[in-house]
Amino acid sequence: MKIYKTLAIIILLMLLISGCASTSKKSDPPEANLIQQHIAKGESLEQQALFSSALEQYKLALTIDPENTGALQHKKKVLSKLWSTAQLHYKQGLELDGQGKYEAARKEYLSALQNWPDYKEAKEKLTPGGIAGDTKNYIIHTLMYGESVSQLAKIYYDDFKKHTIIGKFNILEDVTKVRVGKKLKIPIINNISLSNLKQKQKNYLNLQKTKVSLAPVTKPEEEIKTETIETSTEPETILQPADEVTKPRQDPVEETAPMTMPSSEEKVSENYEQGIELFKKKKYSEAIPLFLAAKEVDPDNEALIDYLFKSHFQHGLALFNSNEYLSAKDNFESAFKYDKNCEKCPNYIEKCETTYKEKHYNLGIHYFGKELLNKAIEEWNLVKAIDPDYKEVSPNLKKAEMLFKRLESIKQSTTE
């Protein structure tokens, strides 16, 4: 009887132990709870149509468990929505482009990239010029009374529709709102060389001078201007009609006009052109110092400021997609400094910091669960350096450091 009682007690104990074990297995570990929190937060953001933020939550869940079915399904669905939204912004940009509203179109292309950073066509639309020819060489035309960008396209390219080339090359906000006196660059294109442009300009100026000499003088002489030729490899020169080559100019302003650019302007031009070339090659980090150097000499140059905005913004996107969130944040902050109308910049700045903290906080939990205390400490220290009050990072870090010290002391005592 005693034997049977003993066996019964042993069996009961085994059942109790197995029951406890099964119960512990069924209870969700901290990692599983955190995954569900990210998924729930992502679903909430989806309902608010904040798909990029929702995607970040699902990515964070997948950093803890890359095989989580729920997070994978949500990620796939959100990526589909982001792609559809990016396509919509891109199409709207094309429509605005066709209307000559380049600044509004640029914002649509940026929105397309914010939803889908690898959108190749949108990236190409943001490159300067948008022309197939060599963009290093061009002439300068000062817009005169009664002229329009479309007319300039007809004069130099024999096609009114090519006004988009001039508009984009000069980064005009709207080709229909260009004031008299605006200096516009007329770039060469595939079928029209620099010498062609110079000859067309000379013929046009001679024709305008003939019209002025035949008609009564009803406008100030300063509206009849000679144009300058500017290339990246030779100094600026002034074209004169043939009958004025051998005699001095009567206009005192034109008489004192410099034949060559000052050294400071040459430096601006050199840095500016090199920066544009690097920008076109998507080497934004290399282009930024050149634009900054040019801006030091010409701080009010709107084109330079616009390039600095676009360079910092695009570089920020690239860094964000490479998980370099703090560097990306710095670039978005710089972009916002150059364009206070950037609606997405504050959101990206906040998203960079939030994503950085969540990622490293989650990695710390992951490593702690794997008993890799040194790595958990490293991750949580990164978070604490940015935000000491973030979630439970400070108590978690304290606990991990205490356990790590105990383990190290045990190791030392065993070796001794």
C-alpha cells in the first residue's frame, strides 16, 4: 500500500510539474506581447491612412520575429497601398508639369518618393533641366517687355512646346509668372548646339534693334538690352550688333558692364555647376558642400537654396532607407531650414527619432531574451542617450547591467 501511495504522489507531482510547464509555454513571452503591440499600432495608423508610419510598425515587429505571419501580411498590404498612392502623386505631378506649374509638380514628385522612395521615374523628374543635351553650356537671355518663356522656346528651339526645357532648367515655379528683367538660361539640346544658340540670339537682337530704330521711341532705352553669353568653360562676353563693334557704346550702363565675371562669381558658378552634376548623379552628400560654398558668396541665390533643400531631402530619404535614422534626421532638419513650406519635413524628423528609439529598444529586448546582455546594454544605451525617459529603457538598462556584473563576477570566481 505504501508503494502505491508513493507512486500516486509521484504521478501527481509529475502532472503538476507538466501542467506548470505547459502553462508557462502557453503564456506569451515579452517579445510576443511587443510584436502584438506593434501590429495593433500599425493597424491603427492604417485606419488613419498613415501607411508609411504603419509600415514602420510592421517592420519593427519583424525585427523581433522575421517570420511573424501577421506582420508579413500587414506589410504586404501596406506596401501595395503605398505604391498606389505614389503612382497617384506621380500622375498629378505630370499634369502640373504639363501646365508649367513646376513647383507644384515638384511637391507631387516628392510626395511620390515619400510613399515609395525607389520610384525611379519620380526621381528622374526631380533632376534639374530634364533635357537630353549637355547642360553645362547655355546662353543667357534677359526677358524683355512683351516676351514669354514660350516665345523664347520658339526663338531658340523653333517650338513653343519646348518651354518646359527652359522652365525646368531655370527651376521656375511657374512659366506664366516670369517678370521682365529675369535672366534665363537657354541650354543646348540634342539638335541645337551652342553656336546655333549664339547665332539665333544675334539674329534676334539685330531684328529687335531694327524694329526699335524704325519705330518711335515709346519705352525707355534700358528695355532694349544686349544679351550675354555664358558657358562653363569660357568667360562671359557681350554680344553687340555688327554696326556697333567699332564704335563705343552710348549707354553708360552698358559701357561700364564688365566683360568678365568677378572672381567671386566665377567661384559661385564653378561650385554651382559641379554641384548640379553631382546632384544629377544622385551624389547628394557630395553636392551639398559645393552648394554651401557657393551660397557663402551668394547667400540670396534662390536656385542654390532650392538645390540645398532638394539635396538634403533626397539624402535624408536615402539615409532613412538605409536605417541611418539620426543622420537622416539631421538632413531633414537642414531641408526644412531651406524650405519652411516643406509639409513632410517635420513628420520625417519626428519619424526618424521615433523609429531609431523603437528599433534599438526592441533589439535590446530581443538580446536580453537571448541572454546576450552586453548587446542588450549597447542597444539600450543608444536609446537612453537620445531619450532617458523612453518607455522602460532606464530600469531595463539598470537590470541588464546588474545581471551582467553578477555573471562576470561568477566567471571570475570560477576561473580563480
